[in-house]
Amino acid sequence: MLATRFPPDLLDAALALHDNRLPEAERGLKAYLKRDPFDARAIRMLAELAGRIGRLKDAENLLRRAVEIAPAFTAARANLALVLYRQNRASEALDELDRLIEAEPDHPGHANLKAATLGRLGAFEEAIQLYEHVLATAPDQPKLWMSYGHMLKTVGRQADGIAAYRRAIALRPELGEAWWSLANLKTVRFDDADIAAMEAALADSAIGDEDRFHLDFALGKAFEDRREADRAFAHYAAGNRLRRTQLVYDADETERFVDDCITLATGDFLADRAGWGCDAGDPIFILGMPRAGSTLVEQILASHSAIEGTTELPDLPALARRIPNYPHGLAELTRDQARDLGEEYLRRTAVQRRTDRPFFIDKLPNNWAHVLLIRLILPNATIIDARREPRACSFSNFKQHFARGQAFSYALDDMGRYYRDYVRMMAHLDRVQPGSAYRVIHEALVADTEAEVRRLLQACGVEFEPACLAFHETERAVRTASSEQVRQPIFTGGNSAWRPFAPHLEPLIAALGNVVDPYPQVPGNL
């Protein structure tokens, strides 16, 4: 059994961790563990600290040590399941969750995480049934109602999802994420009572930062819908400022990464490696900026009888992280290693496949940073570059709160530089391997949908099918922010949404530089 009484020095470290005084907490915990290396409570706290600063593998190792020392320490096992989930190792997380639920069958937090994990594996109906079972016995859990709403939204049950979000808000009116979840549907219009409730919650100094920035993003959407651009921008800016303080992002680092890729991947470098990698042509990578229309492109393609839609898969970045000194380490790969990595990608992504269709989609936008890796390990994969007007795309990112990732999107200058670096990377690929990526211009797709869809399908090597024009009728789970938009016919109003906010966007436009005026063409001097 774990002792319940904390020694004074461990208590001091726990308080420092609670107050987010991380350097002090780390010093205290490490000093304590030198004296007592078998205290699972201290090991768990050090793992929590590692998780907070993004060292998930360190957190996992510590938590495995904690449950090895104290197998009945369910709090540590719950943390381990969460860390595995955050590393996109859903099957392993499920194993730990099943053990937890066997030990604590009535714990709603375990059921909530298991349902989310099932959803990540594509088992949406099973996840919904689990939520419904738990909520039948514990109906006063606002975060469970919110998570249930997320899953209902994913499978297209919008009205039920809205009702679940509203139930969460009724139980906890200051729950910012539930308000933002309603706003993020893009179909809900907040009334005066909603706005008053959000403003009252925001005025409460006792609410936490997470509720605060979610409320700001939701109020920004509420006032934008009312065409009150200045009030909307004030809330968007406040939400972004607060969220940016919680994230580590260095625009210079992204710029250096792209510079390194461009220096490395000369025409000769790629020609010398022609024929490398796994020769499978199954994957279709849709990449580019978030909020550039990639979900629309995915929905169009997934409406084809030969193409399976999945989601934003984490597997390519996971493989990239394993290559020492990436991207320079690409030069050290052997032919066999390149083939093995391509085959491993296919094995890893197979868990997301639900049909025997010959092609499947990986729609992680940020894979633009890994196009060189794709060309080396999966040379027959299709690459679709989904691109949208830089000001429209960037402002759409700025007013979007992402559940995870996209740390560049919370400051206008970071955003502009990130978009520019993405354009530089793809322009370089165009130069050294012309035709290896097919570009879909969002505005052209909206203006002349049939012609653009026919060209897109041709680029993917499949015949035209009318269902691809009726994409909004395709029934499938959609897990991104555009889930409701792609269940409707083509929407044409989003491309001018940034214009009322133009007076506030000078830092963005300055950072974008010369990619704005030539769009959709690419400047020659990037």
C-alpha cells in the first residue's frame, strides 16, 4: 500500500508542482528520490512534471517505474494511459484502461479516456455507447457531457452534439471549452443570453486560464457573427495572447528547418535515391496549412469508391522523430532503411483502415514539413497540397483554437512566417521534383467545383465518380474543425471573412511578405 502521509520535503515539492513552479518542483523531487528511489508517489509527480513540459517519453518511463513498484497505484496507471494516448499509442492506452476499469469500474475519468481512445481508433459507435452507459449512472459530469458531444459531432449527429454541449454548460456555465465547442461547429449562432452568460463567466477572476481563453475564442466567434469586427478581434487577440503564453514555439527554428531541407534536398540528392523506399501507392497525403480546405478535399476524395478517408494521422511525424539529427539524418538513410520506414508507415496506419479500398488518405496538414521523407520512403504516394489565400487562411487559423498542436497559430507574426516557410518548402519541391505534388487552390475549387474535382481525381489516378460532387451526402466520421462544413454543399463566404479585420492584421501581412500579391502563383525569389 502507498503511504498516505507526505514527508515535509515531498509536500513542498508537491505544492511547487501544483503552483507550476516547475524548476523548484523538479529540484525537490529529484533530491527526494535520491534518498528514497522507490517512492511511487514522487515518481508519479516527476512524471507529471515531464508531461507538462512535453517530455512524454520520459513521463512514460517514470510512470512504468511507478506502477512496477506499486501495481495497485491506479492514479499512476491512469497517468500512464493518458501519456500513451497523447503519444498516439491508443492500443497500448486501451490495455492500461481496461486494467484500471477492472480495478475501479465506477470511475468516470477512466471511462471518459477509454471512450476518447476508442474514438481515436475509429470505434466511434462503441465510444458513444460507453459515454451513454457512464452518463446514465453519473449524469452530473459536465466534462463527460462535453466529451460525449465531441463524439456525436464527429459522427454527424449535430443536434445531439449541441444538446450534449448545452447540458455541460447548464452543469458548469463557466466551462469555456463547451462554449467554444458550440462556436467551433460554425453553425451555431449565440443569442443575447449566451453572450451575457459567457461575459459573466469571463468576468469571474476565479476561472482558470483554459476556461478563459476558450471563452474569448467563443465570444470572438459570437461578435464576428454579429459583424462587430473590433469587439470580435479584441476577444480573438486576448484568447491567442493567453494561449501563446502556454506554448513553446520558435519561428526562427521553423525557418532554419526549412532552410536545412532546401540545402539538403538538391535535385542530385533525390535523383541518387530514385527507386528507394516502399513502392506501395496506397497513401494519399493531403497537406498544407490548417484551415486551407484540406477537410473539403478529403471529403471529396473519400466519396470515391476507391479511396478511404481516415483522419489526421500522427505516424509520419513519429517516424521523422526517430531519425537522428532530422532532417540532416535523411542523408544517412540507406536504401533498406528507406524501404523499412515506408513499410512501417503502412503497418502503423493499418489500424485506421476500415475498408479494403486500394487508397487511403492521411490528412495531417503539417506533413508539408516531411515531404522529403515522403518522397524517400513512399515515392509512389500521392501528395496533394491544399492551398488557400494567405490572409484568409492565416486569419482563419488565428481565430481557431486547436485542441493540440499548431503552436504557430497564436501570434500573427508567427502565423505569417509559418505560412511563408510552408510555401518555400513546397516551392523547392516543385523545383527539384516537378509534378511530385498536386496543388489544389481552394478558391478555384469553390468557383468551378466539377472541373477542379475532375483534375484532382485524375491526379490521384482514379476515374471520375459523381459521388465526389455530392460529397456532403457521404456518411463518414470527420474529426477536424471543419466537420460540419463538409456536411453541407460548397460554402463560398469564407474567403472574404478576413477583410473586416484588415486594420488589425498588419503584423500578419508584414510577416507574409511577398507571398500575398502573386497568389495563387509562387514568388520566384523565395
